[in-house]
Amino acid sequence: MTQTLSRQEQHQAQHKKYVLSSWVAQGALNAPVVTRGEGRFFFDEDGNKYLDLSSGLVSTNLGHGHPRVVKAIQDQAATLCYSPTGYFQDKRAELGEAMIKLTPWSEGGRAFFTTGGAEANDDAVRIARAITGRFKILASYRSYHGSTGTAMQLTGEDRRFGNEPALAPGIVHFFAPYPYRSPFYTQDPHEETARALEHLERTLMHENPRNVAAILLEPIVGSNGVIIYPEGYLEGVRRICTQHGILLIFDEVMTGFWRTGKSFAAHTLGVTPDMMVFAKGVTSAYIPLGGVLIREGLAQYFDIKALPVGHTYAGHPLCCAAGLGAIAAYQEDGIEQHVAQLEGWLRTGLKELENRYKTLGEARGIGAFWALEFVKDKDTREPLVAWHGDGPGIMKNFFLELRKRGVFSFGKFNIAMVTPPLNTTRDELDHGLEALDAACKAIDAAV
Ligand SMILES: Cc1ncc(COP(=O)(O)O)c(C=O)c1O
């Protein structure tokens, strides 16, 4: 007797047959089919409800279906869906101003729009090279910057491995601080800062600082474990950049749009870069949009010289309208105040888990940007599954335990991200924390 497949099963089979999914071997894929989102939840085709505890890929900062953003998209769709990039456009102009108002630059600045974070990092590098007339770019290990040519080469982790040899020359990696797992053999944050800065200066000396156009960093490392640099490090990098005429570029693709408490991590951390790259939260990920922000003193270079970058969709009206809707929503909904509360709930809840479970080495974060790092042993800090090892191993069960309890998050090797939408309520977060508790318990029991 032939069994009829449910609608979800039909779509699963269709997806497996016709679609390739990012970054993974396709054979073992077995995922629900997501068909609807509302608030902090999304639903699969069988009607199962999932709390989105990671804001998708740290991107749906306003949760799903925020009416302010949806309306902005609908209105724009009914008015103008495309305009050529060589003509000015109302929403592009308005979003440019709105974005620059979120930056720390008193001198002002200008925005160049792309459709995502990777493309924006590629363009930031080309813009920095044009302005400085220098070629080399320094980026850190344990960073992720996207999967286009230059962004992939900027990336300091395993997602680059499948794309080597490098297609983008002139990129040099260095080690940045990682207090929990110091590459500089220290246990003291001040020493970590001092040694990391010395290492950076030494790297520059051997690369010739006069050839270096920019240092490009995530101001807080994102998908590689929410690593918050120790006090003084980013200030030191800023000082070194200024000293050598090197541009400091912050990749704020994950850290932007109130994820760390303020509009950008540059504000949260009090360090001012020369350029900033954004994407994801700018539209709460409802429509693809990214871009590069350039402080005015540098942007003026292109008043005479041609900008060396461009895209058919640069500053697309639908994307810009969505960006304007999202920025209005962040501000009208008091997201900055809510993230301050959310940070307190997350810190208390996740630190309790850290104290309770032997395999949870460290829960760390800021704002609504948190990660759990799992270990075999809290004293040795040996990762629960090897970084750059053969796969997720036991961590796969962690995410399956969450899924069983109607909670979604994602992670990498021995890291699980906890980055809820910035408007998550106390009750919703408690539901997420209960599921995390159960998943940690399952991992502890299996080790
Ligand atoms: C810090 C950072 N930069 C760049 C990117 C790439 O952005 P996109 O996937 O939009 O190309 C990501 C994506 O996760 C990111 O986390």
C-alpha cells in the first residue's frame, strides 16, 4: 500500500531534490519546512511552532512580520520597485541619512548600499584600497566576513578552507584576543590586550605598514563564538591604525542594529572606525540589504575620483524602504531600552546554566548577543567537539534537543548562539532558557 506524504514531507523531498543548502553536506539534511513567521516564532508546515532564539542567523532582530517593516515594503512595492542606480531615488536618500545618523561620526559620512554583508565587505576593501592607494588588508583569525571572493579570503575560519587557494590576494591574518582560550598564553585580560597589540604591531612591521590599506575586524566576534575583546584592545588597534595611516573598518554585520545594546558596537564599545559594514538587522532581514558606511572626510575622495564599485541592486527601492521601516521600528519600539533589560535576563539565566552544567565552559555576551561554549572538562577547557574538526558530533544533539522543545538556534563546532530577537518578552525568553537547560542536561549526561 502506498502511503501518501504530508504536504511538509512533499516539500522536504522537493527541497532535497532541487535545492542546495548553504555550507553543509546535503545527504544528511533533515529539516522542517518553514512556512510562516509571527513575532518571535516561526512555524513549519505541520503547524509546529518554534521560538526563534537566534533571530534566524542573528538577523531578524525585530522578530518575524513586524507590521512597521511589512507596511513599508508593501507601500514601496505599490509605488516603485526598481530605479536605475545612476538616478537619485527618494528612499535611498532617506536611508543614507538615517544610516549616517546612527554612526559615531560628527563629521558625517555617506552610505554605499549592497544586497548583503559579504558583498559589502568586498566593496569596503576596494574602497579602502582606492582611498589609501595601498593594497594589503589585515583581518583576524576566528572571524567570518562572508562568502564572496574577498570576504571569503578575509574570513579567518574553516568556511574559507573549501574555497582555497585564495582568489583574493593581499590579505594577511593575525590573532586577536580570546580571553577564554588565549592565543597569547595569558589568563589576565590586561596582559592579553598588551600581547595581542604587540603581536599586531609585529605583524604590521613584517608586512610593512605603509602597504596596509585597512585593518578589518568584527568589533565583537560573531558566529565564531561571541568573543568580546578585553579592555583597551580595540582602542589600541585604533591608535595603531591612526599612527600608520591605516583605515579601521568594523564589520558590524552581526553587531549592528542594537544587537549589542546600541545602534552599532562602535557606540557600545566607544571606539570609532573609519568605515563600517552592515547588513542583516538593517531590514530585520526581511529583504536583502547591506552596505558600507564611510566617514565624510574619506567619502569626499570620490567627489573627484569614480567610485570603484557598483551593483544593479545598489540602493534598491524595496530594500531601502524596508531599512527605513526597520530603523523607525527600532526607535519607535524603544528597542535600546528593551535590550538593556534583555541583557540582564540573559546574563542571569545563562550564567546559571554555566554554573549548573559541567560541559558548559562559558556563557558570554553583551546586549542580546550571547554564546555558550561547551567543553569536555572545565579545568582543561578542551572543546567538547574539536574546532575545525570533523563535524558537529555531540553538539548536533544539543540542537535536536532544542528542536524537540520547539526552540531554534544554531552554532558552530562547540559553540551555540543565543541571540534572540531584540523585542523578545520575559516569558518567551524563559521558554528558551528552559529548553537550553534541558539541552545542556542532555549533553552533560552523554559525556
Ligand atoms: C560578521 C559577518 N560579516 C559578514 C557576513 C556575511 O553576510 P551575508 O551572509 O549577508 O553575505 C556575516 C554573515 O553571517 C557576518 O556574520
